[in-house]
Amino acid sequence: MTVSTATGSRVVVRFSAPRLIALSAYWLAINYLWQGMGALILPRLLLSLVPEAHRGLALGALSTAGAVVAILVQPAAGALSDRCRVRWGRRKPFMLVGTLGDLVCLLGLALAGSYAALVIPYCALQICSNTAEGAYQGLLPDQVPEHEHGRAAGYYGIAVFVGTALGFLLTGHLIAVGHIRLALVVVSLVLLLSLGATLVFVPDAPAQEPLPRLRQAWLGVFSFRPRENPDFSWLLASRLLALMGITGLTDFALLYIKATFFPGSGSAIANRASGATSTLLAVVVLLAIVVTLPAARLSQRVGRRTIVRAACWVGALGTLLLIFANSLAMVYGVGVLIGSAFGMLLSVDWAFVVDLVPPQSSGRYMGISNLATAGSGILATAIAGPLLDFGNGLHHNAGFPMIFVFFALALVLGGWLVWRVRTPEEVAAARG
């Protein structure tokens, strides 16, 4: 339900907390799936299936293939959902079909016994999950009025980080005790429960225009011209660089901790490294949860650009400090800085994106925004993976300082570019 309060002669509509929680529930599941998958499940599978000398390249290749699929699928799914005329609603059918497909793909990953056998179910998982997510992203701009974007983004941020924290802790614990298949079963349950909450308690409505053909949807998405919406384009560039730094750190965390603090071979050592990595990632995410709502509220007062830039620079500082970490305790301490940056960045950046999205094409534009999200994963792993193997080939573990400098530079550049983005109010004032 919504709550209306009078301010002078103006009536302000305020969404209730339960409705915002239901609206954000599926974000929890998406992040439980993908953060645990990228940081723990895939790297742990690679420890068993790929020789140490080629793990960086193997992780980069698999992550890049999945991200390319996501870039193609999610914007098209968002554009199709914008014009879906099913009576149940325009977003919910895509969410349901995509999530059911997720369950089949997770089963395929659980049964994979070689690196080659991971490729098909992993790419299929990207197709299904991004079909659901592409439509789901349109629900927030559909349902939440503009003056509530910052508050809704705060709830979104909390859902993201709670899902990520639970994924890191629970998935990490299950992997550490040797139950990776059970970890995949739990992911399936979280997806179903969170989807149910969003489908039941969040309204949806069919579109008024007819559904376009798939080819038309893809062409409509990729005919986006940056000059037509320069502020949205600058924000995408900033987001691409900033997320390269953050996602790169999480994707390579297990390989870093294993090589630095748990040298040697054997499943017992690999499981101990997985446990230490899940602890680090839990520290990062718990700090992100603490700062996300305050950051979202502060952005309403000091501006979104200021918070995004601060997040990028704090994240860059933490990334560089990892080069000098000589104990797990110091690594966990650096995780406090990185987690604070993560919380500020993701909640405020999301609100900034929603501010700039045209309401009539919200699904399409939110799908386009995934070009930066998924593209950041492609670039981070495609560049850092070979760089890691190259550096380690020159000297023992020399590749990790190289990739940390790369991630820090990406964060600094992302913070610099965000200053080019104008708010809708600034655009209106310039035209007036």
C-alpha cells in the first residue's frame, strides 16, 4: 500500500516499507545467485577442473562468454516486456519463465564434470536469468514515482547486499565443507521464494501497445544513440568503469587468497581458501548494508554525483592497499573500505540511472544500463585474467598487484566521468 501525506497544498505519495521490501525481494535472489556464482562457485569448480597456470584465463573466458550473452539478452527482454500485453502483466511472465529456466541450468552446473561441460549450462543460465532480470528492472520505474526513487533505491541496495551477504556466507560455508551441489540447491530455493514474494505483492499491468518481434526488440535496443541522451551515456561510461573495479575484486578474490595465504594443492586447502574468501566477502557486504540507506538519503541532499565519486575513490584506495596486505586480518580490514565504497556506489548509482530513464521505455533503458553492468564483467575478467597469468609467469604472485592497480585505475576514472552527468533538474534549467 501507499501512504499519502499533505505538505501545504501538495499531496506527497509515500510507498510503505512492506511494499518496497516486496518490490526489492527478487533483487535479493539475483544477487544471491550471481555474487556467489562469480566469487565462489565458478572459481571453486575451476580449482578442481583447471590447472593452476591457466585458471585466470579459464575464469576470464567463461565469465566473458556469460557476460556477452547477458548483454544480448537482457536489453531485448526489457524491451519486449515494455510492450507485453499479457493480462497478468508485462513484467511478470518474463520473470516466471526465466526463473524456471534458472533451475534447470543450475542442475546442469551441478552435474558438470569438466570445464567444457560448464560452458553450456552457464551460458544458458545467463539467458534465463537475464530474461527475468531484464523485465524485472522495469518494475521500479513502473511503480515508484520520481520523488521516491532515492528511497526505493535504498531498499534495492539493502536487498542486493543482504542477498550477496547470505550468498557469500551460506554458499561459502557449504563449499568449505564440500557440499557445492547443496549450495546450488539452496540457490534454487532462494530464487523461488523471492520470486514468489515479488509476484504476489507487487502489482503489474499489461502494456497498451502490441508486442514487437524479437528482431525488432533487439534492433530497438542497439539503435540507442548516445548523443540523444548524453547524460545517460556518461553515466553508463562511469558505471562501466566503477563496476569493473568492484566486480573484478570479487571475481578474483578466491584466486588471490588461495595463492597468497593458502599455497599448495588438495581439496582441503582449497576449501579453507573458500572459507576465508567467504569471510572477506561477508565483511565487504555487511559494511555495504550499513552504509547503503544513509548514502541513498545523503545523495538526496548533496547530490548523487558527489556520493558516486566518493565511493569510487574510497574503493580505489582500498584496492591499492591490498597490494601491501601481509595477513588475512589486514585483508579483512581493507574489506571495510571496499564494502563502504560498494554500498555507496551501488545504491546511489542505481537511483541515478532510474532518474534518467524515460518512463515510457523503462524496461528498454534499464536493459541498456546492463550493457555497462555486464560489460564491466567482460572487461574486468578479459583484461585482468590474462594480466594475472602474465604477471604470475614473470614472478610468483606478481600478477595480483598488477590487476589491483588496473582495478583502482578503473574506479578513479569512473569517479571522474560521473561529473559529466547532469541531473534532470539541471537539464531543465539549461533549456529554460
